[in-house]
Amino acid sequence: MWSLIGGIIAVVVGAMGLIKWFSLFVKGLEATIPAILVLGGIAAVAAGISSIKDDIAAKKEKEEEKEEPAAEEVKPEEKKEEDKSE
């Protein structure tokens, strides 16, 4: 119950402050939005670079797997020759 009353009081006081200092609120937004865009852009560039590095590493791993066949892989012809020699 007390949190509901406190919330209502906070909304009313906040709305009154927003009306009274609306020009300061707009100036605050004018200062905050470019800063948020710069920081968000930096984060996006960092994520993109990380993604590119991961893609390059994955391609290298695939190429290495293709060049070096697994030791467990035995061709059917080799298997037949092993059976004949036994």
C-alpha cells in the first residue's frame, strides 16, 4: 500500500518538475542522445570486429579439417586389403 502511495506521489512531483523545467529536460536530452549514439556506435563496431575475427577463425578450422583427414577414417579399399591380409 505504501509503495503505491509513494509511486503516485513520485509521478505527480515528477510531472510537475517536468512541466516547470521542460527546457532543461530538453537540453539534457540534447546532451545525452549524441553521447548514447557515440557509445552505441563504438559497441557496434567492437561487436562487428569480434564477429569478423570469429568467422576467420572458423574458416581456418574448416580448412585444417579438410587438409588433415581424421586418423579414424579408413577408406573402404584399405579396409578390404586389411581383411585379406588377416
